[in-house]
Amino acid sequence: MEDLPLDDIDYIFIENVGNLVCPVDFPVGAHKRVVVISVTEGDDMVRKHPAIFAFSDVVIINKVDLALAMEVDPKILERDARRANPGAKIIMMDARHGKGMDELVKALGI
């Protein structure tokens, strides 16, 4: 970070490459916290990891185009996310086909 030309950078995205537990325990100074889950992970992901959802500004439920094939109801994920964090912006997304991208850009203030 010390070598980055921060005055020339508008946005930095910090990605967690692990589980949904550690990002809650280690604040990194982000202006917005976004959590992405996919319907392919099952409809119990929010119930398994409620803390990450409770502290996120934006919740993305991705791969909704695969919900039927995976026998997962995205509305269950949405319901559970709203219970964990009523103030979070929840976006149903199909990133592969561009669904929800405009909504994400708006939620991030880009």
C-alpha cells in the first residue's frame, strides 16, 4: 500500500480469498463492505455465516440464472439476508449475463 499512488486512484477493491468468517474479524478500512454468494452454494449460506451479512453494506446473490437447476430459491437467501441486516442493499445478480451490474455500480457509488 505504501507504494501505491493513492492520489491517482479512485477505487481499490479488497478481495477476501478465504472464507466468510475472517473478513468480519479484520476491518481493513473499506468504505463499503460487499459480500457475494452464489445460489450454487445452497440456500443456507446466510444462516451459516450471519456475521458477514450483518456487517455488509451490499449483499449480492449471484448466479440466479442457475437457481432452478440447483433447486435453490434465491428468495430464501434474500429473506435470510434481510433478517441478518435489514439495512443492506440486496442485489439479485446474474453476472455472466450482466443482470444486476447497473444496480451494483449504483450501490457502490461508482
